[in-house]
Amino acid sequence: MYENLSRPHGFEPLRVEGQLPEGVAGTLYRSGPGQIERFGHRMSHPFEADGVIMAARLDGNGGALGAARVIESAGYLEEQAAGRYLYGTGAPWGRRVLNTLRGRVKNTGNTRAWTWRGRLFTIMEACKPTELDPDTLEVLGERDFDGAVISAFSAHPHRVARLQTSFNFGLRYGKQTMLDLFALPDNGEPRLLGSFECGWAGLVHDFVVTENHAIFINCPAKLKLARALLQLGDFSSWFGWAPEQGCEIIVVPFADPGAAKRFTVEPFWVWHFVNAFERGDELVIDYCRYADLASLTSLGDGSRIEPPTLHRGTLDLRTGAWRSEQRWERSCEFPRVDSRYEGAEHPHAWFYARDEADGFGLARVDVDTGDADVWELGAQVKPSEPVPVARSGDPDGKPWILSLCHDEQSDHSYVAVLDGGALADGPVAKLWFDQALPETYHGDWVG
Ligand SMILES: [Fe+2]
């Protein structure tokens, strides 16, 4: 639901329907494009909308508080003061071209709420991360981690438990398009591990890690430079599909980034990876695969596309042999795994599912067998990315699952709390906001 947040508010009690699990205390934060319309102008594509962050805080004793705020970035406040758009396609054409030439971008923070070392950030992939106050959700400012982040920081950091380090990348356009890879250790200084040339100016939204490697797939979406420089049309029209290029896979060893390897495989599109692990000389990569880039336009205009499905790709690092096969027949996206198992072999992954026959669902899929456990929501309730909350001492890797849902009938939103081992039973609790919240893309739990 791409609508504005109608009532921003700080933490206040949520109505709890059902029973919250005893002892689960912490906060779910999620960000999304929550200000799609300002100054009488509706953005044609949600990626351009100003951001909103929501939070649901569980006290561990059956109670919960909720909050939702507009992300008041420097650019947002500048526009509020001016009473008009100064950035993006809402600004006059001349100003837009000047913005491009001067490298001026509004950091909307509209894609991912991310927690690191107990700090809260919201991320938009073209910019540096924005730190927020975790209790008031107020903007504290952009951060570059002591200069490690050059210009961009993707909305998809991943943590490798064995290395006690989170990793992320930024895509930097220029004469040569570069992928900057960052290491953000639990303890110690964040640093730039290396910068890697892309074969073309593409669109790399997510990456995936194993215990020893970062893996990037530069799909054949190619930036139309003149169109982007002249700011013609909305930004989804700045990328063309060039399947003849195939996909470029760049594999970077954490221990020796200079020994990065490159491979070319058949063309496809991926927004999000599920997980990856190593099996001898092979990399095994689970991801949500699309036939092409049509989803970029459909996010703005709602046009129909061939839906994505869960695939398992296997890449032999010695020979470059690549094969990819579908693992589950239903359409699914917004994959998450329990963060304790990122980069390692683990059977369970959680997804948002959607298909014409069954409507929406939240699914736990066994990525080895394709067996699935699904909470079916029908067409009237729309869930969001399922966020796992690890259970202490849980040996099965079946965490609690939190998902922000929009109920069309009441036009209100709630956070569903589900047992990750029994999704089909439906939520054990629903935490109701007294309004509909805007759609969110990605978030994190901090306990
Ligand atoms: Fe994403």
C-alpha cells in the first residue's frame, strides 16, 4: 500500500490480540517509502518516495508499544522549508539536471531499517546510512563509519557469525562503475575491504555471503547514461535489459580480496538472495529469480510480470560451471534466514508468498527439499518480509517470525507474531496499530 503515513507518533501502547510469547523482549524496526505524495505531487515510483520508519517494541511481559515517524532527512527538511520538491523527479527539470551534475541526492532512507552494535540506521542504497535515535526515531545524521563508506551503502548488509563481522557494499557509478565492499566487525574498526570493477553500469541491490566469500551478481540491467544525466522520465526508465550480456558473477574472498574471480552465466534478474554456503569447491546460492527486469517498472505501475521463484544456483569455482534450478513452485520474495545461520548451510528460510490462486502467504521453506509450511492470508491481508527473532536455546532454528501486515477490511496494520515452527497455525499474537501504516520493505529486530 503506497500511501502516506497519516498520523506520525512516538511509542504508544498497541492493542494486543492473542498472547505474546513470554520473555521475548526487543524492538522490530522497519523502513519503507511512506511519503509517496507531497506538495500535491505523487511520485510515480515508490523508490523515490521519502521514507517512513515504524517500530514495535515487546516488553517481554505480554505488552507492546508502537511508533511510526517520517524520516526527516536533511533533504526532506530543506524541501519542507521551501514548500516544494528540490530533489528527484518531483523537482523542475533544470534543477534535476543540476542535481545530477553536482552529485546532489536526497537520502530518503526509505528501504531498510538496520541495527548494528545496538545502533539504529535507516538505509537507501544510493547514499550513506542514516543513524536514528532508537527511542524517538529522530534523525541523528548520515554516517560513513570513519571514512570507510565512500558514497553508497546498500540496503542489504549481511553478517557472518563465524567471522563476527557484518559485510556490506556500495555501488558507485562513474567512468567505471565500482562495487565497494565494507567489513563492519562486531569489535574493531569498520574498513573498506576493496573496490571491484563492474563489467557495466548495472543495478546491484543485494549480495550474498558464505563464511569465506562475498558474492555479487551484476544482472544485465544497463544504465542508459544519457537518459539518466538528462533526467528523462522516472528512474525505472533509466535501465534497459541487455540479456546478451548474461549475468556477471564476482566472487571476492574475504581473506584475499585481490584474488576476486569473475564468471559469466545466463541472463536473469535477482533483487534478493536467501543465503549461500560452500560445498568443497562449489558455492551454493539460494535466491529469488526473475526472468528479467520487468519488476522494476511494475513496482511503479502495477503491471503484471512473470513472478519470481526460489532457485538454487551452484557455481564451481574451479571450472565456472553454473546450474540453477527451481526449489519451490509458488512465487515468493523478501527472503530471510535466522541471522545465526547466514553464510552457512541451513535448511530453513522464510518468505513472503503471493500467487493468483492463493493470494498472500508467509512461508517457511525447506531449501533442500522444497517442503513448505504456509500461513495463508488470502487476498485481503497483505504481509511483509518475515523477520526472524531467534529463540534462546532453540536447537532447531525455528525462531519467532514477525511480519507487518495490512488488513484491507479494517484498513489497519498489525504486527503478526508467529511460531516459525508452525506458521500454518497463524499468529500467536497480533499487535494492532490504530491506523494503516505505509508499506515497508526491510527491517531488523534488536533484542
Ligand atoms: Fe531489498
